[in-house]
Amino acid sequence: MLRTKLFKAFAVLILSFAILSAFISVQLIKNRVIKEAQTQLVLDLSTAQSVQNAVLREMESTLKIAAGKEVIVDACFYNKWPNQEVQNRLEKIRVALGLDFLGIVSPEGQVVVRAAPPYNTGDYRISDPAITLSLEGHPVTCMTLMSNKEIELEHEVLSEKAFIVLEDTPHARPTPKTDESRAMVMIGAVPVKQGNMIVGSLYGGIMLNRNHVLVDQIHNIVFMDKKYGNAEIGTVTIFLNDTRVATTVRLANGNRAIGTRVSKEVADRVLDNGSRWEGRAFVVSDWYLTIYDPIRDCQGKIIGMLYLGILERPFTDLIRNTIFRYAILSVFLLVVALMLAFFLSSRLTKPLLRLSEAAQKMQKGERPVPVKSDNASKETETLIQAFNEMAKNLSEREKTLEEAKLNMEEANLLLKNLNRSYMEAVGFISHELKSPLSSIMNYVYLVSEQKMGPLTDKQQKAMKNIDGNVRLIVEMVRHYLNLSRIENGELDPVFTRVIINEEVLVPLLDSFEAAAWEYNINLVNNIGNDIIVKADLNMTREIFENLIGNAIKYGREGGKISINARSEGDFVQFSVFNEGEGIPPRRMKDLFQKFSRLETDKADTKRKGTGLGLFITKTIVEAHGGSIKVESKHHEWANFIFTLPAYKDEE
């Protein structure tokens, strides 16, 4: 029913819109929530970096205060080394500040005192960028890497604490290393001055390997120890290169994930390209939204990464709850829309159903009663009025068309009779002209050959002109006779065994010899007596006569005409090739049409032909079950190719 179809159309439209709207809305909700989370994570990273910088600034301030102590300045100025008092003072400062090491170097960069056992001295730290800058008068605090040997000189316990065994981590970059012995250090160095003279450098640092004070401090400030279920809401990690050296991430056994490594994708982006990486990552047992930022040393070289991650589950739950509420609202609105669609389809289809019934009656030839437009919309009412008016007009036109049809049938019958009479007259006249034309040609031949007496040059020229015109009339008679047979449906081939060379080409080429000689055209016959076809002999002669005649007529003076043949299965393919003007591309489609003529500058072709030769040729070829086509290069050559059925011995 129309109402059902209309309701289904409304329903499909509403459901399609609902599905599309739901898909877009879900994507917008997801993107919005995740974007907000990532934005918050960027702010949290800034907070974490502020905490890190605050520790460095506090270290710098403390070192500046210590470097200004009189006992330290005097010891450096007067080179009072070794100095137990200074060493004891530095050790108290180191312990109070929570530094892992603290020491003084001379202006030459040699360590003169250390505040941690085994209190090594005498080595040089001039290669350390922070100490070098401080000896130039610049207080410096930064992150740096120290070798295992360097960290061992600073404190006897730091070497063992710095050593980390690398854990086998999925998706990490392949590495031959099995451990990490270097240490990531927060280092500070300030100049020790006597007046404006730099008499040494006070340096100290905190090793971050297995030192979780900084990451726990960042975690407490940023995430405030919040949990979601049993999982930490956020995690913080400091990486040395791609290895975790300090982290709040815990393994399934509760231990911190020291020695685990970051994925290759993150390492390539952050460590190799120096870019920040943001995205999802699976950490131990949960998905986190993460951010990684490169950590650089005093010279700007990337030595590690600072990582923050926030649990994804709260956001996915928020998305799910939002989508659920949206889905409930959408379903309610969908039901309301479908009910409205049903009501509208019912109201719209009633008058349309009446209109459909009236149209079906018209289709059956019945005259419908005018359709009523009760309860119809304005547009439908206009449509019904138009239909009623159309039905009325169609009834009137039907009568007119019936009368016109009768008149056309009478006119058509009259035209058929006239055409039949015309073709019969053409055939009769053409047939009747054959005998007198043959007689005229015989006498023209006798006179031209001077069998009836000698001729003057002027008379010889006149006889040649008469011969050409008689031949043109003969060709026209022949063509019109064939056209008459075609139009009257009398072109029925009588199939016989035809030896093409012996029975068709030899007599034809003899008749064309004079015309070919006149234009110095070389006629080449490449067909032997082995080429035999199953065809009507006279019609086959007609084909070759038309094509060879055209080749001479449109051929180039001094050119060549070649006739070729080859077997192609059940058919023999013939070709008549001539060098000459060729055929213009624009004329190719009209070539085989009735009364189609080609014009060239050659004298013979200036006389108008019938324009029927190629049409008759094509009709004869197709009556034999063959086909014909033409290939040409304008101003150079033309090649007519056609097929006739081959004669088989069993026939």
C-alpha cells in the first residue's frame, strides 16, 4: 500500500538520520572528553615541570648561601686543603638538604673536598658543563647524566643504587644492553667568590635513580593521591634515555616498575626528534592517557623524558554514561518521530490513493470520475485538480489522435504505393535502357576503332567523350537496377562455386585496362586460382567492379592498385588498396550511405556519379553473410576490406 511505503520511507529517513546523528554525537562526545583530558594533562605536565624547577631553584639558593659562608670562602681563597672543618660543615649541609653529594672544586676544576664518604679528592670535574659555567661566574642548576665511575667518586653507595637491570619490555626498541649504570642527576654549581675573584665552585646534586622523592612529590601535587577503584588515578615517571629510573608506576607484585622501558614509537618521537608525545598507552594493567616531554641537560642535549599518565577508565565511564543518557533521549524522540510519520503518511496517502485508482482506470482505457480532494494538503489538492484537468484534456486529445492516426495510416499507405510505383518505374526504365545502350556502345567502339572508316583527330576526341558518357550512363543504369532490386527485396544471391581470379578478376581487369593505362596506374592482382568462394557470380563481379572502378577513379596518377586475399576460417578476406587522395575522416561515417559521393580534384571524379556504388556493394556483401570496412590515410591511400564465405570441398 502507498501508506505503508510512505511510512517506510519516512521511517528509513528518520532512522538514517538518527543513526548518523548518534554516530556523529558519539564521536563528538568522545573527542570532547578525550581532548579535555589531554588539555588537563598538558597543564599537569607544566605543574610537574614547575615542581622540578622549584627543587632546582631551592638547590641553587641553598648552594649560594653555603658558598657565601666565610669558612668556605677563606678555605678556597687561601687554599687551605685538606680542611676538616669545611668538610664537616659541608656534610651537615648535604644531609640537611637531602643532597646525595656535595663538594668544592678549585679554580682549575680539581676536587679539593667532598662531603660524603669515602671523601675522595684530587680528581678533576672541569669537563662537567655545570661546574665549568660556575667557574666562569654563572650559577647553574640543571639535569645531567653522570657515569658510574663519576657517581662512585661522589658517594660510596651511589654506584650500587644507580645500577639498574633492564627489564624485557614489549614494544621497546631492541638493545644489546642488559643494564643501565649511568645516573640521572639534578646538579647545581655556584661560584665561590672573594670579592670579585672566583676562588672555587661549590657543587652538589641529587641522583634520581631509584630516588622516588621527586616523582612522589609531583604525584601528590598533581593527582593528590586520588584513586579510581583500586587503581591510581595518575602516574609519574622519570626516564633516563628510554629506561624508567624513578616512577610511581607499580607492577602486578606491587614493586615500582624500575628498569622497564618505553615503547619504540614514543622513544623515536621524543628522544630522537625532540618532540612531545601525547596519546593512549597501556601501563601495567590499565589504559592511560599519557604525555612524554624530553629532559635536556645543561647543553640542551636530550638525556631522558618526564612522563605523566592519567587513568583512561574514568573518562571512558563518563563517555559511556553520557552516551547512555543521550541514547535514552534519542530513542524517545525517535518513537515520537515515527508516530508523527505514521500520522502524516496516513493523511497524505488517502487522496493520493484515490488519485492512483483513477490513474489505473486511465491505464486500462476507462474514463475516470473526477477525483475528490477532501482532507488533502494544499499541494496534493493542486495535484488532484491538475490530474482532473489532464484527464479531461486527454479524453479530448484521444479522439483527435484517433482521427489523426487514421489519416496517417492512409497517407502511409499512399506513400508506400507511390514508392513501389517509383521503384518499379526506375527498374523498368533502367532495364529498357540496357538494349539501346549496348547497341550505342558497340557502334561507339566500331567508330572509335575506325572499323567504319578513318576519323580526324577532332572526331576521335568527340568519340572518346561519347564513350565516357555512355559508360557513365551504363554505370547509372546498372546501379539503379540494383537499387530497385534492393528496395523491392529481390536481392537474393544464388550461391555457386566461384573462382575469383579466373571468373571475376581476369575479365574485369581487361575491361579496366584502358582506364588504368590512361592514368598510368599499376593494377596488381595478387589473387591466384586457389581462392574460391561460395557466392553469387554476378553479384561478386558487381562488388569488384565497384571497388576497382572507385580505386581507378580516385587513385593517384602513376600510383598503384593492389588486390589481395587471405583465408580467415570460414571466410575469405579480400582487400582493394589504392594510392591516392584517401578518404577524409569526417566522411568515413557516410561512406556506405545511399547517394553519398566523394569529391576530388581528379578530372574523372568531377562528373557526378549516382552515389550508390558503395551502398550496393555493402548490401551485396552483407547478403552473403560477410562484412565490409574501409581504412584510409587522408591524401595518401585507401583500403577497402570485405569478406565472403569460403567454398569448402564437401559442398
